[in-house]
Amino acid sequence: MQLEQAIFTSTAAGAVQGYHLTARSAGVNEQLAAVLTQWGPSEGALPEGSSAAESLQAFPALDQFVVISRTMYGGPEYSGRSGLQVVTMMLVVRQEEFQHFGGNAIELAELARARGMLRLRGSVSESLPTLRFPDRPASRFANTRRVLPPSDEQRMRAALERLRAGERVLVIGCQQPVVAIRSLIEAIPEGHRRRFSFSTGLRPSLQRPYQISMLPTQESAIRTAGSPPGLCVVGEG
Amino acid sequence: MIMRVPTEQNSDISIACATCGEQVAVASGYCTCCLTPAELSRSVAERGTPARYVSVLGASGAGKTVYLGFLLDMLSKGVHDLRGLPNGPFSVAVQQQTMSALEQRKFPEKTSSDADRWRWVHCELSRRSRKRQTVDLITPDFAGEAIALEVEQPGFFQTIERVVSRSEALLLLLDAEQVRDASREQDFFAMKLASYLRTVHSKHRRLRRGRLTIPISIIFTKADTCLEAAREPETFAKSNLPGLVHACERTFSRSRFFAAGVVGSTATMTTDLGHVMRIPLHIEPHGVMEPLEWIMQQLK
């Protein structure tokens, strides 16, 4: 199958300065680009404290796509102000092809990373190639599952309960967020996964209404009611 | 283990949003329509008089945070004829962020593009010579790329449209260095912004013909590194931004060009990790208050 791709970060190239879609493949039309831009994380989206912070995300785009993205810190922000640029590598997959992976974005993301995708690059042109990708996961027998720590299991059970009630959830303090999200996805019926959205490490924002967000610790900004309204917090009180 | 951030459903107290008029649950923190902080709406409601908005726009890197933070700092000290009273502790955040950064010999970090992370300012302005005239400097510290995106795709950021439509005056910031070195791109952006302002005000205020009467101060920032702008901003504008000058003549009945600077000089530093940063060497403000003073003179 084919994957479209895009990069969202901060540059001063051309007519646009700051955070925007800096590169995309031919299959990302203007309508899709607008959706990717809305969901693109910018300054402050990753928790402070570590330049190694990263996050894995998935969200539905329009009706026919799923976007899987990875956000991490890149080099220094171009304008010379303090801070690192936030870089998000995005892969766009058609829903009907996504179902071949059981609607499990983690499954697809791990295969993508193993094939060298979703990684920072030294230099990027504005026009990216459309990527060739296996139609199906490598093997359904060779899946090795990490055992979730009991505390993560507990959090995922509580989160699933709130998700079933139609709430958006913020999970604090998971030790293995990617493994935890995989187990959560597997607990969701396949037919319901096509519109499921998550982030394993971005700060919650009204602009990116993930059904489930995860953060390593309860940040002071969230503790003082900086979280978007209607968010159910699971984990540290 | 589970706690819930308050929503409109579980809060009893609601007020009208100061920006868009929608009902806002005080405990929710924001207006869900335009993301105006509930605290701002509450302070306006408690004051009893409607807010008269003056807001600040500009492209990414134009210096909005530094200009706004420094302006607020000067207003709090009552420089010249103008003085400003921050309305609520949230209004001090931009001032604090800017002054703290400058004291540490660095510029404030880039503003997030997430509208719900923008720092809002509400400063009640008054003139010593005309104490009865009060105006509210109400503006989020917008992210420049959000403004650019909203101009290209009106409605993308409801917050921007709502605040702009509510504004009785505007401060438009343009980077003097960028204007000098990349004038065509800056001119195109400024022309688009002028067109956007007309569209928004025509839509919300049902203006069909004629020029907009809202006063607009167009400020060339970082003018300490661009002497041509500092000396004669009007001439600088005509030479480098002919499209904007023409658009202003057609669109706005009251507009004026200014030049401002906050740091006297900067240096470039490379960290041990190879990061290149600009360092403000000292604070030397000039032209910061004049644009706002002119606006106050224009507003009745």
C-alpha cells in the first residue's frame, strides 16, 4: 500500500514563518493539509524538562484517512529565541488499508519506525515522496508483548471505562505509555478503532481533541486548571 | 484516582463572554466559542462597563510578545500621559514573561500556536489629562503563524476573528528588518491582513461601503537595527510596502506608521550544543508608547 507523509515544524522558509506544514507528499491535498495543520503541535506541546521527550499520536482525518505521527524535539528554533523546535513526522493511511493492521495504530507505527520512517532528518525538501508500505503486518505470530506494570493496567482500565462513557481522558503517570495504549486499543472492538485518537506524550489542547492523552507527570499548568474543560484525569490526583 | 476538569455541565455560575457574548461557565476556564478566559469576562462583568478592545497583531517573529510585555511594563509605571492598570493576575503574565527573559539576557520563547495556550492581557488604560476616557487593551498574545493561517483561511482560529471583530483599534506589528530585507513577502502579508480586517469588520459590523474607521497603528518593530525605519517610518513604508500603503489608503480612514524598539542592540551566541541564539544586550526602549497614545487620541 502507499502512505502519504508530511512534516509539521517551525521554519522560516519561503513565504511562511513559524510552525506550519513544511513538507508534504503529492497525495496531501489542501483539505487534508488543513486538517494536518490543525492537529500539528507547536511550541510548548511537548512537556518541558527533557530534550528527549517524544510522543506518538493517531487521529482520523476527514472520513477516509488515519494519520499516525511522531513528535519530538529537533534543532534550535530558527528565530534564535530560546527553545527547541518541535518536529512532527506524519504518515497518512487510508482507512480501508488501516483495517489490515486491525485498526491498531501502534502496530503500524512500530513497523513504520522499523522501516526508517517517523524519524528526524537532517534536511528535507518541501516535496516528499509517497511511501511504499507492506499491506499487512510482518507476522501475527511473532508479536512479543511487554507485560504492563500493574499501575499502568489499572490506569488503562479506568481510562477505558471513561472512554466508553464518551469522555475524553488524560492519563497521568504511565510507565510505558506506548505499550499501555496498544493494550487499550486491543480492548476496543475493531469496528470502533477507525475513529479512535490518542497521544502518548503531548499536552492536552482544545485544538487537538484526542480521545486519550497521556503525560508522564501532572504538570503544574494542568494542576492549576489549565487543562481543556471536560477532560477526565486518570492517575495522579 | 479520577478527577474531572469542570465543564459547563457541572458548574452553576455562568456569565456572558466579554468577546463574543456567549454564555460561559466560570468554572470551565474558557469560552468554548472564542477561548476568552472566563476570568477576563468575569472581571469585565464585575466592572459593569463594556470592554473597549484594542488588540495586537503581527506575523511570527515580529516581536509581539516583547513589544506587548514592555508596553505593559511601561503602562504599569505610568509613562507619559498614559497609564494602565492590569485587570486580573493573568494580565501580568506576558509582562512578567518578557521582563524576566530580558533580565536574563534572552528573548521570550516562541508563542504556542495552540489558541488555548495564548496568554491574554486585559489592561485598563487611562490618560492623566482625560481621566474619564478609559479604553481596554485586551488582546491575547497571538502566535504569528496563527494570524497568518487565519488570514489565509478565515475562520480557522475563531479566537482571532472574534477579537479582531470586537476591536475598536489595532496595533499591527511588522519586523523592520524583514521589511527591509524581504519587503515583497512582508508587503503581501500586510496586504492580506488589511483585506482580512476589512472582511471581518464588514461581516460583524455590517459595513457595506466606505473605509473602516477603526484607528490602526502600524509599528515597525526592532527599529533599533533599522535606522531607515526609525527615522522616517512613513517614508520607509512607502519605499518598502507600497501595497500596504495603498491598501491603508483604501481600507482605513485612520492609520499611521510608527517605529519602535526595545533592545538597543543584540549579539549572536552559539551554545556548546551548536544552538545559535540572539541575545539582547541592553534595554533601550523608544517609540513603544507613541502608537498607543495616538490610538487613545483617536478614540473618543
